[in-house]
Amino acid sequence: MSEQSHMETTSRDNDEIDLRELFGALWRGKFVIALCVIAAISLASLYLRTAERKYTVTYVFAPVASDDTGPNLSGLGGLASLAGVSLPSSSSGDFKTFKYLLKSEEVASAVLKDEELVKQIFASEWRAESGMYQRPPDGPYTPHIRTLKKLLTGQGPIAYVAPNAARLSDWMRDAFSASEDRDTGFLTLSSETSKPAMMLAVMERVTRETDRLLKERYIQSSEQTMGFYQQQLERARAREHREALAKLIAQEDQKLMLASKGSFFVAEPLTNPSVSLDPTSPKASLVLALSVVLGGFFGAALVLIRKALKP
């Protein structure tokens, strides 16, 4: 029993000696650690001075108010499908469609008509002297990267394609995000960009074209839908059925009037688009704090490696 106690005491003493040696080595190398921290802070400062400043752009939309308390005539859906008629969806369904179509190629095709905006989006490819889009100039390492990629994957360079609906749609998927709040039902578009003015113009144009597209689709199908309701009203015998159909017709007529006007149809801006007053990227405090931690870690590792290599 005494021998086991002696072994535990010896092990504890060795651990204390090791910790003392460790902290002693770090203390003796404090100037090296301090130099590493200063160097890391200098590199972080250089990065912050040269990094591109990005601002956060937000644009909030709410569904256009509508009366969704209409009668539930589930039987009409089956009759409508047999007749080849697509009954209009609820406003919540329209709002989800609005969110889905925002970055679609169909909307991108409409945005492409704004040539000045497209030139700003693909500024690196636009050549004013020739009036054409061209592949951006290669960087110093681009040929080597292409060669390495071909060796590893067997894929050669992809032919250049001028800005089109597919490319613009891909760009929009990365340029801004669209998120719907479950509690309020509001749709928020947000983007972190170095060109806030251009992004504001993109968001305004995209949302306007999406709303216009849904409005035109509804107007095109409204006559067929209203005609179907009228036919069912003429055939209905029950008073409740006729009153419910009359209410449906009144609702669709009101929605058609809304679509015919120049106002918003599915989604309307809840607030004006906003841009953060100060840059939100890069975060100076986070970069500097990280540089101190990494500098201290690198300096401590350097001191301990130097101690271990000493005979």
C-alpha cells in the first residue's frame, strides 16, 4: 500500500515538474511569442486595409392582403380538373410561387432586357470598345490551374458563353438569399455585397418582374376560371351552393381588378430597401482577435519546438 502511494506521489511530482518546465520555457520565449503576435496583427492589419468592403442589403416583402375566408367547395376542384380548368390558388400559394420564381430563368430573361444593369453585373466581361462580352482576362495562375484541372479530371477548358438567362439565374442564386419568416410570413431578400447600389437595383428589378409575371399568368387564366364558375352557378340548384359560387365569383372579380391595376399583385414591399451604414465584412474585431490567438499559438509552438531540438 505504501509502495503504491509512493508511486502516485512521484508521478504527481513529475507532472508538476513538466508543467513548471513548460511554463518556464514559454516565459523564457515570451519575446519570440510577442514578436509572432505583432507579426500576425500586422498581417491582419494589412489584410483589413486591402480587403474589399461589403455592405448588407435587405429588402422585406409582405403578401398582398386578400380575403382567404371564402367557401370551401372541394368538389369544384375535381370538376375543374376534368374540364381542363386550373382554379386559382390561395394568396399563400401565390407568395410561395413568388419566392420560387425570383431566381428562375424566366425572370432572368426579363431582367436581361435591362442592358445597363446586366453590364454592371458582368462588368468584368463587358468590353465597351468592342460593344461585346468577352471572357475575362486570365490571372497569372489561371493557365497552371487549368492544366492541373485537366490532369486531375480530364476536363478541358469550357467554352465561353456570353451572359444569358441561365448564367444570370445562377448569378442571382449566389448574389442574394430569400428567406420567409414563419411567424410573420414576410419574405426578406438579403445580400452582402461590395456594390450595394447595383444590388438594390437588381432586387427591385427582379421582384418587379416576378410580380408582373404572376399577374400576367393570372389574367390569362382568369377568363377561363370565371367562365367555369358561371357555368357551375347556372347549374347549381341548392341555395347554399349558389351563394358560395357567387362569393367565389366576387372574390375572383376583385382579384382580377387588382391584377388589372398597376399596383403590386402578389408581394408588396413592407419597407424601403436598406443598406447597412457600416461595412459588415470583413469584421475588423474578429480578424484582429483571431490574429492574436493564431500569433500566440504559432509563437508558443515555435518556442517549444526550439526547446525540444536543443541537446
